[in-house]
Amino acid sequence: MNIAVSDLHFTFASGVAALCGVTLRIDSGERVAIMGRNGSGKSTLVRHFNGLLRPTRGVVTIGDWATHEHSVAQLARRVGYVFQNPDEQICKRRVWDEVAFGAINLGFRGARLHKQVDWALARLGLGSYAGVNPYDLSPSWRRRVAIASVLAMDTEILVLDEPTTGQDARFLAQFGGLLDELRVLGKSVIVVSHDIDFVAEHFARVIVLDEGRILLDGAPEQIFRASEALEMAALQPPQLTRLAQALSLSHCVHTEEEFLRALQTRLAGA
Amino acid sequence: MTLYIPGDGFLYRRHPVTKLVFMLCVAFLAFLGPGRWTPLLIFLAALLPLALFSGLVRPYGGALWRILAPLAFFLFVLHGLFNPAGRTVLFSVGPVAVKLEGVVFAALMTSRLLCVLGASLLFVFTTPPSALMLGLAQHGAPPWLTYVIGATLQIIPHMRARAAAITAAQQARGLETTGSLRVRARALMPMVTPLVLSSLVDAEERAIALEARAFRSSRPKTSLTELADPPVERVARQACVVCTLLLIGAGQWL
Amino acid sequence: MIRVEGLTYTYPFAGQPALRDVSLTVAAGEFVAIVGANDSGKSTLCYALTGYIPHHFHGAMLGSVQIAGMDSRSTPLAELVTVAGLVFQNPVNQISGARFTVYEEVAFGLENLGAPRAEMAARIDEALALVGLEGVADRSPYALSGGQQQRLALASILTMAPQVLVLDEPTAQLDPLGSRDLFAAIHRLSRRGATIIMAEHKLEWIARFADRVIALAGGQVVLDGAPREVLASPLLEQHAIGRTRFTQVAARARALGLTSSDALLPVTLEEAVDFFRPILPKAINA
């Protein structure tokens, strides 16, 4: 299921123009990171994917559905959206019920429901907490519950708004593993993030927005080389890219593997 | 989120508590004062001129109209048609008849509301909340009270934004929130529960923040801004109260 | 300035202690960073260093905490907050709600302390200048960005002139720009000799500016020393505490035999450059 955005313009009721002509396409199974400073339009853009916002001009289509023709609840069948603040959605007394909430709304029952929920719980490390009250968990674990509850909805497209903010290394490692599994399952994943190191390691396509327009859209190699553009978007290149540049190794480094390869190449060439 | 309109003038320079006392006195007089013309008289002789001299006629008139017009309409229709004291028929529209006594009652109610609303708006338009809180604190209101008043005003837009965020999050999980009564009833708990719980979490954190700002310190508090409360204000407040009591008394016994 | 001895603390209704036998000291003027996985006890420690434990959270506390010479158990919280200021993660919840402009918001703490009106303007202006918010003094606190609100929280505490500043993951909810501005303000404070204790995940920054790093895991102190010693330690991975990419790639390079250097693993960019440069062939003119 593809996402097609065609000349999208969006202006808030207050008159602020948040998106000024965005056109892009995300194919089925793609994994995309969306970056940009606060106010660049990144959250505004992804909120069009599940109908939370309707275009002022232009069209957004999810598969064969134009978003302005469907309600948010209907689009929830195709696009799962994970919000930043779990406390703004937790409404059940047990983690299991909370994770099942979305799936039940979509009509999952019986064996299928249990399978989805148990799978989502396991993926987020919540297996042993199924019977616990979500508010007995710490805030970082409540965020896992929020992600699990959208995961259980088994949508083809997943949008996550700043999933790594304030999370520790253990979560980042597990989340990276989850992204890989989602790729195997053929799901499209769109992550809004300002953690450039995480993005560098896990995403093959990065879109950088600035002032409501797409500034950069491509593979990490191209993105992280464009230092002026990155500066405009208030982004610093990833740690390893900067290290490679400082050592005059190569401009195409943004992961550990690439760095080591570049290092070995240089050492071999001596 | 405040209705305060910056400006200058007689009313702006009065102490907030004086204005508060005035407003309450007017409210009492509107309902307990002598005669049927008192509310209208107060409005025309006192409230409207004050609004004029404060340069607030437009927002004042606009707000009064927006709030009262629909109310007045319903009052006149309901009482004109159905007030039990109605006897003298003014005119009929088909099977229903509009009666004089009902219309008179509606007119009285409307003028009372006009008076009370008029006084409240004058107060709110010319008093910044921070001045009100300071004024109350000067007169012995406990810090928690002034805090609740000030914080509530600021919390309302925050709450509205949060309720919208919760709606969005639940809809994004497939919850329909509009439609039949049954659908909306099902959506109630998933909307209310996070609102309450997240507010509790926030309240806990805010309590910690307030503690960090020494809010519960037993030291006598000072204030950044000065609010003058000269004797003439005190006299004015006492005069208001006395006049109000006299007029109400006069109305009862004469 | 701060002395913690044998601190063990269990939240009410909790099955196990959040802090176990923690002992540490912080000297005046030191900048100490606390690292650890989520739920390792960082926030609990921050609350204990400012008196919220035991006064606000109750629960079972063993051991002692001395803050600027005051015992946290026997001194009332209202007094402890005058010597130890706390800034935490959520920018919006630190806005008092009782004041309508940034300027008044900063004054709020001074009013509660009973500071003389004549002193207030100077103290507020200084605090606002320190965090870089002079330009927004007349705006409503709720109209600021998250990063600005966090700097406002910092200014509001600074104006009260605490002897110790405790920050619990202050940049966790901020974007890179907001984090950068907040870190800049904290760095300015540190250079002026402030005693700062900060729990953080952003290792690259604390490696550069902290005097000392304490690593917590499971409520216990597992490492306490100079930034490079702690942040490059292999123990960090055991305790699910991350390391910077510089450290990780250097460790991999060493494991692959690309370098036989014994030097401490690098934590910052500069240290990484110094670590790798020696093994690279002499610069070929590009």
C-alpha cells in the first residue's frame, strides 16, 4: 500500500502556513525517517497520513483511499499512528486490555486478537506485564505499551512520532530490532525523529523538512553530506560521519560498519 | 486566556477588590433592589457610562449582545407564552397567545441579567487576573486560593488542547467518536479516563514544581508589583456596601 | 556540599528498593553527571538530593543525605528547596500557572521567599540573561517553545540562588536546538562555579563538560569517576547504559585488531580523532 502526497498545502486555522507544497511517495514496505526542526512541518505532514489533518490544498492518498474522504477511525485500519505521550491514550486497567484496545476497535476477535496482542506484547518486552495496571509502570514503559497497542492493530503502515525521545540504549536496541522485523513483515514504517545517530543507523531514506517544504529527500549518504542544508534544519551530522570527516576518511560514512570498512580501506591502501 | 482588555481610565485605576465589591453589590441590587426599574436604571446610569469612559463601548456592547440576545429571546418567548401569571393577551399567533404579564416578567429578568452581566464584564475587562490575585492576597486571601484562581484561567486552554490530543489518539486507534448515541456512549470512557489520569500525573509534577519555588514556605510573601490601596478605595467599598444594604432595606419596607 | 551515606530507599507500595546503599559526595563547584538506564534510579536519586525524598514521596528511607550541611530528613522541605533547586523533564509542568508573563513567573520564587521588592528586578534580569530569555520577558510562559520553557524553569530556580542545582534529564523532551541552548546555559553556570548534578542520556555532551560521572544500575552506584573512565568502561554495556558511537567504533576497531592501542577508549569527537589518527598512514595530500 503506497502513500502518495501530491502538492500538499496546509494552513492552520490561526493562519500559519505549515506545509507549502509537499510532494512525495512512500512505497509499500519502505522505511523512512522524517527530520527537521520544530515548526518545519514534520509532525504536520505525518498527521495527514491518517487523516488527523485534512489538506488545505492537494491530495494525500493511502493506497486507493484519499484521506479527506475517510474518517480517522477508518484510516486507522491502514495507518497506525503512535503518539508521543502515552498518558493521553491509556484508558484500560490492564496492559493486555490497553494493547488490545485498538485491535478490538478494528474488529479483531478470538484467536486473531490474541495472536496480535501477544505478539505486540512480546515485541515490546511487555510479556510479563500483561496483567499489570499501565500506571504501575514507569513512563518509559508506558510508552512501550502505547507502541504495542498500535502494533497489535496489524496495519500495513506505521507512523511513529518521536519514539526514541528520552528512551535508553536498551530500548533503542530493541526498537531497532523491531524495525527490522517490521521490514520482514512488509510493513511501511515512517518515523519522525531528531535522533540523527539512530536515523543514520536504521533508515535507508531520510526526508528533511524546513519551513513546510522538503529540503532533502534521499539516502543517508546524500543527506549527511549536505552540511549547509543540515545546518538550516538545525541538524548536526551523525557522530561517525563527523569522525570520518575529521579523519579525512570518506564522506559516505554514517554507520559503524561503513566506518570500519573505510578505515580498513585506508589502512590497506597505505 | 483572559478577557482583560488593556487600557486606562477611572475604572482601570481602581483597586481590584473595590471593583469586585462593586460588582457584587450591583448583582445583589439587581435582584433584591426596590422597584422594577432598578436594574435598568443601574445599567443606564452607572454601568454604561463607566464603559463609555473606559473606552470599552464596542467590546462591551458586543459581548452583552452576543450573550444576552439569545437568552432574552427565549425568556420572552417562554414567559410571554407560558408564564402562569399571564392574563392580558397582547396578540395571538395561531393557537398560542402572548400575554402582557409574561412579557413584563421576561423584561424584568432580562434587565436583571443585563445588570449583573454588565457589572461582571466591566470588572473582567478592566482587571488583569494578576492584579485581582494580588488584590485578594492583600486582603488576606490564602495563597492556595489565589493560586487556584490564576491557574484555572491558564489551565483551560491547556485542557482543551489535551482533550483534543486524546480524541486524536483514540480515533487513531479506531475509536469512532461521532455518530449515534450508542457510538458516543462507547467513546466516553476512553476519552475521559486519559483526561483524568494524565491531569493527575500533571498535577503531581506541578506540585513538585511549586514546592521547588518555595510556594509552601512559611516566610511572609512579598510581591513584585505594587498595588496601591489608598483609604479612598476602602471608603468607596464601605459606601457601596452600605448603600446596597440601605436600598435593599428600603425596598423591603417601603 | 552534598554527602550521601548508605542511602536505601523504597517507594510506598513498591516491591523493591529504588536505591540501594548509595554513597557519594559532591564538592562545591563540581559538575557531576548521572547516567543509567531508565528505571535505574536516576530520578529517585535526584529527588533524594533535593529533599523530595523523604518529604514529598514518603516511603522507607535508610541512610542519610546532607545537603549544604542540612540533614534532608530532619530539615523541612520548605527550607531544603532554598538550598537545592530541582529542574525536571517536563517543560510545561514546571510552569507555576499562577503568573501570566515570563518575568512574573521568574519573580514567583522570589515572592515566595519574601525577597525585598527592591532586589527583585536585578535578580530576575540576571537569571533571564543567564539562560538567554531576555527577549521574551513579556510573553506568556505557555506561548514559549519547549526549549524556552525549560530555560524558563531553570531561570526560575536560579533566581532563588540555590547552592546546588539538580537537573533530572532536562533535555529529554527537547529537540536538538532546545537541548543545545539549555546545555549552553548549564555550561555557563558551571563555569561560574555552580554546583550541578545532572541526570542525562546525551553522553557526548556530558563527556565534554562534566567533571565527574556516576553510573547507576538497579539502584546502585556501579561507576564513579572521571568522564572518560566511566563513559568508556565496558561495564556500561553490561548495565544497559549506552556509549557514544565513538566509544563503540573504537572498541570494535580494537577487537578487530585494527589498533593495538591500550589507551582508554574515546568518548568525544576530539578523543576519537586522537585515538584513530596515529594508526592512519601519514596524510596523503588530497
